[in-house]
Amino acid sequence: MMLLAIWLVPLAGAIVNWAFGPQLKRAAGVVGCVALAVPFVATILSWSAATQNAGSAVGMHQALFSWMPGFDFGLLLDPLSLIWALIITGVGFLIHVYSVGYMWNDNAIARFFAYMNFFVFAMLTLVLSDNFVGLLVGWGLVGLASYFLIGFWFFKPTAVAAARKAFVINVVGDVAIMFAIFLMFAKTGSTSFATVFGHVPALGNWLFLVCVFLFIGAAAKSAQIPLHTWLPDAMEGPTPVSALIHAATMVTAGVYLVARCWPLWNASHEAQLLVGTIGGLTALAGALLGIAQWDIKRILAYSTMSQIGYMIMGVGVTAYQAGVAHFFTHAFFKACLFLGAGIVIHELADEQDIRRMGGMRSRAPVAFFAMFASVLAISGFPGFAGFFSKDAVIFGALEHGHPWLYVIGIITAGITAYYMFRLFFVTFFGTYRGDLDPAQVGVMNPSEPAAHEPAHGETHAPAWLMGAPVAILGVFAVIAGYVMIGANSAWNRFFAQTFPSANLAAPAISEGWTTAILFVVMAGGIAIAYVRYATPVALADAPARLRAESQRLPAILVKLFYFDELIDWLFVKPSQALGRFFGSIFDPDVIDGGVRALVGFNTGLGTLVRGAQTGLLRSYALVIVFGAALFAVYYALQGAAR
Amino acid sequence: MHANLLPVALANYVALSSVIFFIGVAGVVLRRNPLIMLMSIELMWNAANLLFLAFARAWLNNAGHIFAFLVITVAAAEAAIGLAIVVIVFRSRANVDVDEVAMMKG
Amino acid sequence: MTVAFWILALLLIASAIFVITAQKPVHSVAGLLAHFLFLAITYFMLSAEFLGVIQLIVYSGAILMLFVFVIALLSSGVAPFAVGPDRLPKIAAPAVVIIAILLGFVAYAVSREPAVTPALHGVASGPVGTAGVFGSVADFGHALFTLNLLPFEITAFILMVAVVGVILLAGDHVPYVPTRRRARLVESDMREAIVRAGEE
Amino acid sequence: MVLLLILLPIAAGSVLFALPRGERLWSRVIGCVVAAATFALPLLDPNGGDFSARWLSRPFTASLHFSWSGFSLWLVLLLALCTFCAILATNAAQSRTMVALLLMLEGGMMGVFTARDILAFALFWDLMLIPPFFALIEWAPHRETAWRFLIYNFSGGLTLLLATAAFGILSGSTDVIGGTHQFAGSWAPWIFAGFAFAFAVKTPLWPLHTWMPNTYAELPPPFVAVISAVQSKAGLYGFIVIALPFLRSALVEWRWLLVALALVSLLYGAFVALTQTDTKRIVAYSSLSHLGLIVLAIASANPVAIQGALVYIVAHGLFSAALFLILGYLEEREETRSVLKLGGLGAVNPKLAGAFTIAALAALGLPGLAGFAGELVILTGVFRAGYFWPALIALVPIVLASAYMLRLLQDVINGPQVAALPRRPDLTVIEALAVAPLLAALLLVGIYPHALLAAVMR
């Protein structure tokens, strides 16, 4: 019952908002928030049941119905899904409250909350399902919700294109998971987690293939290279969407998938190597790309990609607790960063270019303090949430025997500190630059302001609607890591029954030294950012410096490592060319041409014999007589022979 | 007349019927006037009927009579339709030369 | 009997030839009428008195009347037909050959005796009109309305279709020629015919 | 009962011609009632409805034998539902003629789906081709489309008849559908070829598909809805009830060809759909792609894949009917079918946009809607049958489907409003009612496809 409540209440909220949207208007926000508060409370109430060892397996399980013969559907709440469900409903609730303020003056507020609630339902389907098909259903539905919300302002062509791109790339992931399901079903005859994980040896040679295809799915959803290009574009959606879907929850589904399938990963060393490497590379690439961005949300998007790279690296190298821990802390500080950025964007009437911001410290103090905490957290400053989890991931890579990933992790941490503080300094320090000529700060093609047209009788939302969630998230960005202190922390005990404990030899560099190295690298990153953007000299000269930097950015970073072009040239262009060739040459000329040749042959034959059709009645009669005569002759000969 | 056998040899009836039939054929093939063509067709029908009746008499089996009866009705229907066609062709062309009515030319 | 047959045969052939050689359709009709009369007599000689009567009533009475009506309709007032030489179609020569072959076949058939002696299904004796006598009306009617009822009904249906067809065809609507053009054609042809008649 | 199913629509269709030509209300009312009746009839008596009368004794025995059970029951219901919705959506000036033809089409197809005798099947096969032909003659802008449709499909009908005759003569009886005896011998491949050609033309399968895009683009939407949703399934139905049970050995011998053609259809349709600009042609080519998947399932001859094929047949019927009806509404409102000209419809006509979105999502295989269930189970079965690469290749069109379907959807309903387009009111109640059952069924089948199978497996 409890599980059904967690699962279905958001759906009910979505249906109510969808069906009665025009009547509800702003009350849709209340419906949306309640539809999240209920499952959040229900999840907390289920805590003890979900962590207990009931019978053979940990957690609450509820079988629901047989979807198809051999495909049974049920719900499962164990510690892993509990963590996700808590973040989805808890952080989701805060973001919903924030959204009421953010969407206060948007006419389509009911539609917005219908989509948001639907997303939560889909995400809960994903994490609560006890089998791969249910997971895939949730996987697809969150993609759909993401599609709707990215393209929420459907009159903007850029938003529409971004939504399509996100959906199509996510479908690549969906079909990859589908193929993994075929493999598992063919070998184990089931799609339920329990059965598949109980028969890992049965997969035999296909184990690596299963892992690869599952990971393609994870990579598409979690924006791992080379399937990451949709995530920065997805920032076309409203900011709360970016916070909930493209930072805190949906994009971490890949982490969930790998963590959920730990028995597979534990059994396949190649898969660990693959996933760890991709995760590390993504972390690095995201951080590098974050350096060259000016759009506040795109910087955050690349940082999300980079941080998920860490998580994937963590779970990939089988440091599952560490990877999940980074998801946990990241959800708070990244949501906080997005929502804070949302306050800033809201304050500036939808301006997103940080070059045209500056001095926001006084105009948005709540955002300033919350984001400061979060920036420190994401940089891994000791004492803040990110410090504990990121440290664990990086050290885990070394611990599990991947020194290269360890090095990449440390380098990335430095870059992260640099570009996050760059964002922070440029946005909040100095003086406001929005009233300067855009070209003066290096903005060549300024965006059109005001994505949504202000409605008549526009009123201001109460300030706490947006401020309180940001503040709460900011607090969590500080304290969320405290559950992870020490080897016998609450966090590790929580997952003791879920993930296997590995007995590992102590690595060459101890955890303490790792922390020290990380701190030095991070401090270096912050220092460079401070020197470049926040010294009094730099602040005084900010417009000129920003302009100069805009012109000097390396082309490869501005072009985002040419991934978009590469995908375009490798897949999109050939597909279109093929389609055009088939549709306008092959179909009409080759296939129909063949048919026409047949027709031509027949018409030719017809022309040959049409001479006989004189139209003269009497010659027809004569021909009939002629035929009759032939019969007569035949019978005469027959008779004569007899 | 009251004997069971034919008064005249069956072969003679066959020959007579054939001759009348071929006269009908000749009429259809040689004449251009559709009315005379139709009449020639009637000749052919009747030649066939004569044969039916002759054989019926020879074998004392009245199935031939039934058939001849049916032939007469069908011939009547055919004549009616044929004449109707002649009438409408004349209406539309004021000319009933069958060689000039060649709409079915391929 | 034999003599009667030969006379009738000659008359039948002669009238048939007249039918196909007469220049005017009315003459042909007259020839056909004579032909049908002789044929009816032949039928009587073959003990088929019902069919002989039918021949007279239906053919001579109904069908030939139809021909006469059509001739009268078409030739009222104007020169009826564009009468030209009755050209032979181009394949006349092979046609002659074929007909010759066929006639040869007929002669051959006549010259042979039937290979099988037919089994007889009744008697030809007794007064005409009595039941059970071959060729009597009662005998014919019995056969028609019992064993052959279905074909008989189908024949009725065929006649009905013919009636409907004739009404459709000869009615006011001539489907494949636009009315105005048809009227123009008829008009011009008639004018031409009158002019030609005046010249003659 | 079962005869009523066939004869009622045909009779009602004939009677409708007695109404005046421009009649719009009563023809639709009668049509809807008849279609609803044909929907209710099998539901009242799901197992019954067997009618049999000896038709031929020589040279082989054949019966006019009809019944509904299992698989055909679902197609009968699908057909009745689609016809109902199509008639409801009929809004042309000539609705009388259209409704009458739709009913006759329904009757003919009912015969195909309920026939238990291959000869009767072949008879109704040809019969069901006639109403669309007349519809094309009446409404298609190009006369040759009608002839192309007729010639392609009747040549299929001819090989079907020849194969039926050969089958009957060699096995003694054609009253066999529903049984499973194996037909072997040197003639088996030829008979299979005859059946397969007919079914492949109707489905259609590459390279016999070129009649389809024009036909679908030029027929009035209610007609395309029925033709693409149900009539195209006749070929697949034939494969499943005739080719699979009786000619399995020939099928197995030639399955490499079927698999290859199915894969080509899958990819070919998807690639072409990517670049077409006519909304109806996009969906037409997507049909080529989707139905290729079902042929793949049949060629694999794996029981799981066949179950999936059944689900997908129903799913494709539902979403293609919905899509074509919606595209019809769209064309009626915007007076164009080019995606290059359309745009921004969502703001003006939100209900239309919503319905369109659901249908398009089902078509691209969104999890939770019917299309996904079919795709997943089909490919699972195909994979289980040992077709590793075909199953992998068949995933590519799913990605392409999301690309072309979203392109279609977004180009029409999203983006800024186009000033040149006329602004028309949103869906009327009747129009919405015409697509609502289809969309609801899509959702139901997507969430609980087992119900569908349970009825068939019983």
C-alpha cells in the first residue's frame, strides 16, 4: 500500500493538473506540491521496512501484475531505491515549491505542474521497479517528461530543437537497454532483478555485452560522452526543470542503473574499466567545457555532466557507496545552484549570460549565500557536502586499482574549483554590467529577453516561495556529507546489506594524503579564479577583461570538442541523405521504374495486337465463324479417326 | 406420321439446318444493314431450333422441345435489345451503316 | 411425307436467301415471315405442334412486328439508311474457304449413318393433345413446369432484364453522347438527307 | 451471428446509397450504430459464432465457414472500433458515399478475418479491395493512384487465389484455418510463394510498397485510417493463420529472404520517413517500417515473437488509425499537408495537439503505450529465435522513429505560429470522440497487454 502511494500519488497529481488545469490556475502549484509531499512522507515512513531484511532479500517488495507472459511487474523499495526516492520526492518537493514562485506569472502553470508531477511519477517508476522492463518503462517516461519540459516554451524554436535532440539521444539509450534485456531474457528467462542477478554466471560470454548495452543506456541518460550533447541544450527549459531533471534526479539514473546492476559489474572487469574510463573522461571533458561557457545555466549543465562523470566513475570502479554518496550530495548542491541561478535569472528578466550580470550579491542575497555554500560544496571544500563524497570517489578509484582515473579525478577537481568560482565571482561580484552595451562585454549576439510574455495583472510571488527552498538546499549542501564521516559511518552501515564489501589492499597513497592533494589542487583552482575575476583590479576592469576572454577562448572548447558536428556528420547527415535517396530516387525511379518497364512491355504488346480490333462488327462476326469452323474441323477429324 | 420413326432421315434435317444456318452467317457477314443482320441472326437461331426439334423427334425426347422454347425466348430478348441498339445508334448518328459504327476500334 | 419435306426444304432455303439478299429491309421482313411459316409447318411435321404455334405467334406475330416497327420508325419521312455497296470485309476470301470446308463437313456428316441407335423415350402415336403422347401440349407443359421449372423461371428473368435494358437503352437518356451535340448531329444529318432527297 | 457480422455492414452500406447524395447526418448515425453493433456482437458471445455451409465438393472441398475466436476476435474488434471512429470522423460533403463505402469495406474485411476456409478468405480478400478503389476513384486527386492500388493488390489477390486452388487440390480441402496440419511436398514452396506475394503486397513489404504512400496520401483520412490500421493487417493475419501453420517448412526454408526484406522495410521506411515533407506520407512510410517489424516476428516463427506480433498488430492499428484521423483534422483546418508550412498549432488547438502527441508517442514506441509492448516482446522473441544481428539492426529504426515522429509532431504543433495559416477552432466534441477510444485503447494495451494475449492463448 505504502509503495503504491509513493508510486501513484504523483501520477494522480499530474492527472488532476492536466484535467483541471484551466480551473486550477495557480492552485495547480499547491496540487503539485501536495502530490510530492505525500510520497515524501510515505517514503520516510517506509524507511525501516525498506532497510530491514525481510525473508531472503532486503527491502519492501510488492508484486503487482503480469505485464506479459514472462514479464512480471512489481515494486521494490530497498536502500538503493530508498535513497533515490527520498531525493526525488524531497528535493523534488522543494523544487516544486520554488516553481510556484518561478512560474507565478506563466499562463501555462498548470501544464507545467502536470509535467513535473508526471516526471516524478516516471522517475519513481524507474527506481521502484523490481525488474528491467519496468525500469525501461520509467526510463522512457522520464525521457518523455524531460522532452515536454525542455520544450515547455514550445513557441521557441531553440527549445523545440533541444527537446527533440534530448529525446532522440535518450531513445538511443532506451533501445540499448532493450537489447540488454533481450540478452538477459534469452539467457535467464526473466527480467526481474532478483532472477537475473541470481544467474549471473548463466550470462556467460554475453556478460560484457550486457554491461556495454546497459551502460550505453546509462550514458545516454546521464550525459556521458559521446552521448552528452543534449544536456547543455536541455537548459532551454525553465530553470526548476533544469534543477530537478537535469541536475538532481533524471540524469543520475545512469548511476542508479550501474549501482543497481552491481552483480553484473562485479563480475566483469572489462565493464568496470569501460565505465570507469568513460566516467573519468566525462568528468574531465565536462569540466574543461565548463571553462569556456558564458551562459550561467550551461556552465551548470557542464558541471552537472562533469559531476555525473565522477559518480559513474565511482560506481564503474565498483566503489558503489562512494558513487551513490556523490549522487546524494550533488542533488542538494546542484539543485541549490540551479535554483539560485534561477533567482538571478528571474531578477534580471531572463538574462542568462554571466557577462551581463555582476554585482548580484546585493540584489539576490539569498541566492548569493546559498550558492556560495554550494560552490564550496561542489569544489570539495573541506567540511562541505561535496568534500566527503568526491573524496570518496577519487580515493575509491585508486583503491580499486585505477590510478589513471585517480589522476583524472584530481585534475578535474582543480578545474571544477576554477570554473565554479569563475561563475560565482563574475556573477555576484563587481558592478552590474547588464546596462552596458552587450558588445562591450564581448556578447556578440545577445539573447532576446523575456521568454514568456508577462500576462495582464502580473503580480509578484511571495519572496519566500523561491527563497526558502534555496536556503534549505543551501543548508543541506553544507551538512549532507556528515553522514559519511569515517569508515563505519551511517552511510556505509546503511548500504552494508546492499553492496558487497570488498577487502582491498591499502593503496600507495593513503586517504589522508589524497585529501591533502585534493585540497591543494582545489585551492589552486580557486586562487586562479580569484586572481582573474575577483581582485579589486580585475573587478574594476571587468568588462574589458571579459571581452578579451570572449575573443581568446580556444576554438576547440567553444566548439565543444566538435561532438555536435561529429554526430551530425556521422549519423544525421547520412541518414537524411539516405532518406532522400530512397524517397526521391530509389522509390520513384528504381522500383517504380521497374514496374513501369513491365507496363511498357504490356502496352507494347497491346499496340501490336490492337490492329485486330477494327471495330467493324462484321469482321468480328467473321472471326467468330472462323473459330467455329476450327472446332468443326477438329470434330470432323475426330469423327474420321473413329 | 404415327410411326415411332422419323418419316425422313435425320441426316436430311441436319443438312437443311446447316444450310439455313450458313445462309444466316452469310447475311451477317455480307450485309451492312443492321436490321438485315439481325434478321440473319434470327435465321441462325431458327436453324438451331430445327435441329433441336428434329433430334427430339428422332429420339422421342421432349427435352429438345424445352430447349427450343428457351431459345425462342432468348432470341426474342436478343432481338429486342438489338433493335433498341439500332434505334439509339440511329438517333445519335442518323446513320445505321455498321461499318461506320466503329467505336470499339482499339 | 418425303415429298413434303423436300418441298418445304426448298422453300425454306429460298426464303432465307431472299431475306439476306433483299435490298430493302421491308422485303427482308416479308421473306422472313414466309420462312417462319414454312418452318412452323416443318415443326408440325415433327410432332411439335406447340412449338409450331409458338413459332407463329412469337416470331411472326411479335418479333417480326418489332422489326417492322423499327423500320417504320427509322424511315419515317427521311431517307432511312445510307445505303452503299455491301462491301465484303477484307477477309472474305478465307471466309469463302471456311464456309466451303463447313459445307463439306455437313455433306460428310449427312453421308454417314448414325453410329448409335437412339433409345426411345415415348411413343409418337395417339391423338395430338393427349397426355403422355410425345409432342402434345400436355406432355410439353408437364415437362416445362416440373422438371424444367427453374430454367423456365430464369428465362422469365432474362426477359425481364431485356425489357429493363430496352427501356434504359431506348429511353430518353443516351448516356454516352451529350444531349446538345446529339441534337445537333441529328439535325444536320436530317437536313443533309432532305437536301439529298430533294436533289433526287 | 457471424454472418450478421459480415452481412450487416454490407447491407447497411448498400441501403445508405438510397439516401440523398448530400445527406450528412443520418448516414453517419446509421454507420455508427452499425459499426457499434459489429463491435458489440463478438463481445456478447466471444466463443461462439460459427457458421458453416458446404460450398464446393469438387475438385476439393470448400465451405463458407466463418467464426471468430482468439486472434481473429481481436482483429474483428479492432476493425469494428476503427470503422466506428472513422465514420464518426467523416465530415466531408459526401459523407453518405463515404460512410457507405466504409461499411462495405468493414463487411469485406470482417469476411477476411472470420473466414475459416482459405477459399472464402481469398474471396473476401478481393472483395475488401473494391471499396477503397472506388473511394480513390471518387476522391483521389490522381486517377492513377486508384489503378495502382487496384493493380498491385489484385495481382496479390490473383496469386492468393492460385495458391489457394493449388493448396485445395493437393490437400483436398481448404476448410482448414485454425488447424495446424503440415503441408509438404514439392509444391509447398510455390504455394507459399503465392500466399507470401499476396500478403507482402498488402502489408506492404519492400519492394512491393510503392502503391502505399500515394494511396495513403490521397485517400480521405477516414479511409486511410481503416486501410492502414486494419486492411494492412490482413496480410500479416494471413501469414499467421495460413503460412505459419500449414507451410511452416517452406517458411523456414525461405525465412532468410523474409528476414532480409523485413529488415530492409524497417530501415527503408524509417529513412524515407525522415525526409518526407507530406504529413501523411511520413506516417505512410513509418507504417512500412513498423509492419516490417511484424514480418520479422513472423519470419522468426518464435512463439514469443508471434505473441508480440499480435500485440503490435493491435497497437499499430490503433495508433495509425488515430494518427491518420488526426492528420485529417489537421488538413481540414490548415488546408495543407506540408510540414514545411505547418507550425505553432499547439497554442491555438491544444486538444488537437494533445491527441496528436499521444498518437505520435505511441507510434515512436514510448514505454507505457501499446507500441512499446509489441516492439519489446517481438524483439525479445526474435532474439530468442537466434537472430542476434536482425534484433540489433531492428533497434535502429526505433531511434529513427523517434526522430521522424518528433519531427512531424514538432513541426506541426510547436514553434512560433505561422501567420499564413488559417486559424480554426479546436476539436469539436464529435471529432474528439472519434479519436478518444483509440487513444484510450492505446493506453490500456500499453499498460496491460497481457489481457490481449490471455484471450488469444485460451
